[in-house]
Amino acid sequence: MAKISDMLPSNYLKQSDFPEDYVVTVRGVERKNIAMDGKPAEYKWLAQFAEYEKPMVLNSTNIQLMAKAIGSDDTDDWIGKQVIVYVDENVSFGGELVGGLRVRKHKQVPAAAPRPAPDAAPRPAPASTPRRHEPPTMEEGVF
């Protein structure tokens, strides 16, 4: 049987497009009229990701989360940056929990630093801890 999400296609990304958290690369940000034909204009900000054909509608919360995740409130700085898109079950709309898409920072794992090549010659063993110099005692035969 078909799922409701398959029966109601959307021009925009939705929860069912993200069965798990997904790293995406911002390809563009634009403001566009998303109203259905014959309806009054409804302009929204959209984020286009390199990994998807459909854009994600950005509400005010996701605009702020995107800026925080990328570290800039200038959308020109967002291009080429990666974030994680995930489903947050705690998103409410009209006073009801309906779930929705959210973004967060993508913590890229830095490449491991190359290990230094082993030295050709073995290193000398570290010197033992130097002892404090103390004057000779009578038992040592020195007065």
C-alpha cells in the first residue's frame, strides 16, 4: 500500500524525506512565493541543498538555527557549508505537536595529524633523575 507521504507530493522537503539525520551542503538561499496557484502571494525563504532537488522552506526558527550552525548571519556565507537536517518531533504548529525539520551544526571530524616517521637511530634512554648534591657524611670517611 502507498504511504500518505507518497500520495501527497510536495515541492519542498518534508519530514518523510529524512528517515535519519542527514548532512547537507547549502547550494543557495532565495526568497520565493510558495502560494498555490490562485492564492494570495506567500513569500518564504528557501534553502537549496546540493544533495536534494527540492528546497527546504526556512521558517524563522530554522533561519536562526542555520545562522548559528554556520556561524554567520550573512546568507552568502552559507553557500558551500554543511549542516545536519533532522526531524524534531517537538516542533509545534497551531498549538499541536506535529514535528518538523530542523538544522544543526555539522561537526566535521578533523583529519588525523600524520604520525612522525620513526627515527632511524634509537633515541638514548632518558637520564635518570639527577640526585641532589649533598655533602659527604662521616660514614663515607670524609670529614
